[in-house]
Amino acid sequence: MPAFSLEPEQIARCGALRTTAAERLRPLAEKGEPGHVNRALVAELGALGLVERLFGSGALELCLMRESLAYVCTEAETALALQGLGAHPVYACGTPAQRDRWLPKVIEGSAVAAFALTEPGAGSDAGALGMRAQPEASRSGGTGRAAAVPRAVTGETGAPDCEGNAGPDGLRPGDVRTATPGGARSGYGPVGPGASPGAGNRDPIPADSLAAEPDGRAAWRLTGEKCWISNAPEADFYTVFARTTPGAGARGVTAFLVPADRPGLTGVPLDMLSPHAIGALGFDAVPVTADDVLGDVDGGFRVAMGTLNLFRPSVGAFAVGMAQAALDASLVHTSQRDAFGGKLKDLQTVAHQVAEMALRTEAARLMVYAAATAYDEGAPGVPRRAAMAKLIATETAQYVVDKAVQLHGARALRRGHLLEHLYREVRAPRIYEGASEVQRGIIAKELYADLEAAE
């Protein structure tokens, strides 16, 4: 069903992507090992050019991709989305050196990215991060805090602006495409139990070299834990958020680009309901310098929220794709299933239930598209719109999938059934990237802020 104001070309691309997902991505997904990164699938996403489309194409395009993939293959959808979530801060806020090193590898599917924000004591309350970025000066006996290093101090030019929404992300669409491709590094491995510090092909930063940075650039050691991190502990680099200014709340957090082979970085997988790789990370005085900062020192919360404002509507698109798959399966089943002298669809209670599922799915889709379009156009109220889209779509998908299971009966509970798969997949989006309760809090805060501004 054509929805919102999609152009014929957009509708055609969605149809082509669903076909591609069924023919080329789903077979790879079925060969993946639950709980681990499916690198063959990630590589195929890169070969198809889908990862490159994540950067610079806009929020609506991101939503259309995620919805189309989710309808056919949730594993492919999630693999693509996690590449975008982990690498978007590098694209939007990274220096030319950071982008040249990592984005070509992400685009081709040879490097796996991860977004490391959540901690054991700071999930929904992201401003309460406890991971410390301890200044090297204080560790080596000096006094005072390492000086904040604005991006300009590094002497690099052309770094994208992390603020505002000029274009999709304030960047030139050709920025990624013109980056010098880096060679794919072989032997990318997990940062797991027993992994030696600095494992990999790159030379780690010597632990004793940071106390005396020759050009005066700030250096820190990261200490703390991250948990529930998608793609951990098997990612090749992490966007890590740590506290550089104690007691400053959200204004004292800095984003760092941390390669997986840094000494002191370890990780363990977590056995989750979801089939995707999710793990916990430990940071034991992991060395970082100004060259690893994404955006500005103490500006990490802006990096995080900028990323989430883009991806929250697309989480809704993921949910809409699952809801549509469940709805379509229910239409086929109820039209074919014999019951009480007719077909299930002939029962008014069933027909009305299917109508309700369709109504909620389409309403959620429209809100997702509207939020994405608002982001692309730089319209006011993007955080509120993004929160609304994620909230209604994820809650709707939970409702629709649950009703679809009920309509199918016991057959939907068998391992391998589409709805059994969707029932496990649909629960997590109501929690990650801000639980439903957090989205309601954002919506209310924005509404009251608008009221105060109008008075």
C-alpha cells in the first residue's frame, strides 16, 4: 500500500530491496551462528552498497531500508542498522583521519562497528554515565585536569559540524565516497575472555607513551564497564562515551573512537533472547588521546543524541516491517484456515482483529515517515517526533505480532515458524535506544518546553 508521500522510485527501491533480501541476504542469515556477528552477512550488505546508503541519504531513506529488510529478514536489518549506529558518530563528528581509516572498511563490510553507551548503572539515564576518562596528568602525578581539546587544536580541517541538521547530518553527501579506501584488515577478532591486550594487526599505543604527549594533546585512560552492547565483544571498533568532567551530568561526557585492540579492553558475550551478538565490555585504563575524540571534549552527549535522533525513527521502521510481516501472515492464514463451518476470516471477531492490526500498523508507519521527513528537513521538534515514532511503532509491533500469534494458535509457537521468530525479535526494540518510558518522558518534556517558550 503506498503510504505518506513516497515517490514511485522510492516504492520501487523498497520492492527491489525486499527481493534482494530474500534471494541474497536471508540465505546468509540462516547460516549465521546465534549470538555472534555474521560477518558474511555484513560483507554482503557492503557488497550490495547498502551500508554506503546509510551515510548521507537521510532519515527517510534509512527508514525505508530498515522497514523493507525487516519485512523479509530481521537478521539483515539488524546487521545493517548496527553498522550505521556504531559508525554514524564517526561519519557525523569524526576527523578526516578517523573517517578515512574506518568508514571505507565499514562501507565495504570488512569492519564491524558498535555503539557503546549503556552501562550497568546508566541505561535509560544516559546522563548518569559512570565510566571515567581519567586525565593522564593526574595518573602520572601531575595536578589538575587535562585541558579540554576543541577540534580546532588538532590542526585538522574539514571536520564535520556535529551540531545542526544542514542536509541529513550537516555533511556533504560525497564525504564518504571520496575518502581514501583503507585495506581490509584480516584477522578481526573478538575482544573476549583471555584475549591479549593489543591483539590484532595494528600496533597498540604503548601504555607508557601517553604520559608525555610530545605536542601537548590531552590523553586519558578509560576505566569502567559497558553492557548490553550490540556487536560486542566482536566489533572492530566502538564509539564509547565516558565522563571527562565529574559532576557535570550530561555536559561532562566525551565520545571516543576506540579500536578493539586497545590494551585493557576486554569483553564477554551475553546469552540473550535476541539471536544477535550482544555483550559486556570492560575498560581497565584503556588509553585514548585527542586523536580518538569524536566531536568535542565534554560534547559527547550531543554526539549521542544526534545519533539517536536519527536512528530512533528507523527503529520504528524496523518495528513496522515486523508488524507488516505478521499482519500479512495473518491475512493468509485466516483466509485459508477452516473453522466453525467456514474460514477464520468469516468470524467477525477475527476480521475486526485483523482490521485493528492493519490500522495500527499503517498509523505507526505514517508517524515514522513523518518523523524521518522532519529530521531530513531540519524541522523543529525532531527529538519529540523521533520519540513519538519509536514509541508508537514499537508498541504497535508488539501488539500486532502478539495478536498474529493468537490467530495462528499453537503452530506459531513452533521453533522455526515466522511468528515464533518475530515474537522473540519484537520485544527488544521497546527497550533499546531508549525504553518506551523514556520516550514518553522526552515527549512530555518537549511539550512543556514548547508551552513555556510560547508564554
